Amino acid sequence: SIPKTIKLVLINLFSGSVILALGLIIIFIADVILSGCRCGEPSDFVCRLAIWSITAGGASRLEFVALFSSLVFAIVKNREENVKLSVFIVLSIIFWLISLILNAPVFIPEVWQLTFVGGVTCYPQPTGINTFIHVAFYFTIFCMCGFTVTIVMPIVTICYIKHNTITGDTALYKAMAKFALFLLIGNGANFTGLSTPVFLALFAVQGKENVETERIFSYMEGIFLNISLIPAPILVLVYFKPVRIKILQMITGTFGRKIKAKGK
């Protein structure tokens, strides 16, 4: 069976994906509505809320993939029973607070202004030194640190398994390590999508409209963030047999009940 600590981190990881997806959905719905009517620009608060949802959700995903990678190594090295669930509950709370609070500056006009690409899609625009301070913190803490841990820890875990005698469910440990490594696919897209506003902040001219550049970066960010949502659910089904069996039972059970209902 899957350790409770692993379940906890996976739940938080997918919660981050849901929050990110919610932000993308809000922007998509606003785009559709504004494209089909002369409603003017959307609410400033709604736009900032969507951006906050995307940045906070994406940041939490980078954190929890890094935490997952570290957790797998801790379980492999110290055995499952020696890894305390309470420690990872506390870490999860701390990670969420960091993600939500450090992305709160998107609500502050002095840090980020809003521009509307083509009068439809809202997009953050830098204001000066305040923006670059926020960008530096965000890029260093979430993108660089989180992504580096995600790359290093699965490799360390796989090497440790190969060169040491491991007790317990070795097949599960290897599956978890491979899962963490393959999460780099989604995390790479997530990293690129979240880094896009950083590059926009670097290239955008303060106080001036650069509609074409903003439109290109806006589309790039949306594409990469949407792509980043795909790998994790698929990889869970591939590498975690208990989850795969449970899903199949749910599907077959549902269809079985429908067939029986039709036969009555």
C-alpha cells in the first residue's frame, strides 16, 4: 500500500494543480465573455485573484514535487515507519503559507500593474524596483530551489537503491523514485510557464504598452501551464498500482451498476 506520508504530499500536489487550473479557467471564461460582448475591462480584483491563483498554485506544485522527491529518499533510507506523518503535515502547512503569502504582492498595484492584452486577457506588468524584488524572491525560492531539489533527489534516491541493501517494498520505492523523476516533465512545463512573467518583467518597458510582446508571453504562459497539468495524473496511474486498481474498480463498478439498472 502507499504510505500515508506519500498520500499526504500527493494530495497537496494535486490541490496545487486544482488551484492553478482554477485561475486558468477564470481567465479563459473572462476572455470568452469579453470577446463576445462590449463589457469593458474585467474587474481588477478578479484579474488579480486569477493571477494569484495561478502563481500560488504553480509555486505550491514546485514545492510539493520537491517535497515528494525528498520524502521518497527519506522513506528509502530510514524506512517508512521512521518517517513521521506529523512532520510532513507541518511542512505542508508551512509550504502553503509560503506559496500564498509570497504571491500576495500581485494584489498590490505598487508592485504589479495590470494590462489587458488586446483589451481581453489581463496580464501583470512591472512597476519598477518593487516588481524586481518580488520576482527575485519568487524565482529563487520557488523556481530555482524547488526545481533543483526535484532534479537532484530522485537521482540520489535511485543511486542509493542501486548501491545499498533496501528492506521493505523495493518495487514501490523504485516506482516512487521514477515517478518523482518523470514529474520533471510536468514540472519543467510548470517552471517555464511560471518563469514567463519573469522574462516579461525583464523585457517590458516600464510605463509603456508593449502589446505584441505581452500577447506572445501570455499565450506561451497559458500553453505551458496547461501542458504542465497533464503528466502528474497519468504518471500516478502508471507508477502506483493501488491507485490504478482503485480507479479501475470505480469505473467497472459504475458501468456495472448502469448495466444492471438497464437490465431491470
